[in-house]
Amino acid sequence: MKPPPPWKGWSCCPENWVMSNTSCYFISSELNNWTESEKNCAGMGAHLLVINAEEEQLLILQILEREFAYYVGLSDPKGTCQWQWVDQSPYNRSITFWHPGEPNKHDERCVFINSRKGIWGWNDAFCVETQKSICEMMKTYL
């Protein structure tokens, strides 16, 4: 009898991480700039959050606190409006959640999620600002 495909077996996430269908998420309570936030995620075998679907955005919003902003893995390293995800997945303009009027400055090259008047969205920001962050990794299948 052959074993079931890996996605049908047991899966898990590290302790204190939130599990979804395919990923594990960690909400960092530390305030760091974007680069340090990505380094901290990498140190845990993860990367800053990459949002590829509306369902993922909606899932994440359920576990965030409205009074904080959270870095995600989207940046514009050269300030040319060429947005890139840290995992090299394509930036899809049809799956974006920018606040109205964002992105608005070429020298704001990093992105965080925040709530404005009760509505969550993406905001471009200076990469040196300190914010909380969201790390993501694939679930481990056993």
C-alpha cells in the first residue's frame, strides 16, 4: 500500500505560530525596521508575509491588533514602483490591498499592513520605520 500524498498527512507549525491550509504565521511583537524584520523571520526559517490571495489577507487580518502596523514581505528596492515579494513570487496588481492613495511616495520602499478608521490595507513606508511584523513559512508535513 503506497503512502498518502504529503498534503493529506499530518501537518504542523512551530509553537506559537498560527496555522492555515498551507502556511504557518508568526506575529512578532518586537518593533524593528523592515530589514531587521526580514532577518528575524529568516532566523526562524521563514520570511516576511507574502500575500498571494484575498483569502490569505482576510485570514491574517483576523489575528492582528488594530492599533499596530505590521511589515509584510513587499518592497520596492530601487524606488521605481517595481514591487517585489521577498520569496520572488510575482507581484500581481490584481491581488493588492493598498489603502486609497497608496503607494504614494517613491522613497517609501517597504510595505506594512495597518488599519485606518477600522479598514485594513497596505501602506508604503520608509524602511527605517520600526513596526511589528508577520513571518510566514510552509507547514511541515509528517
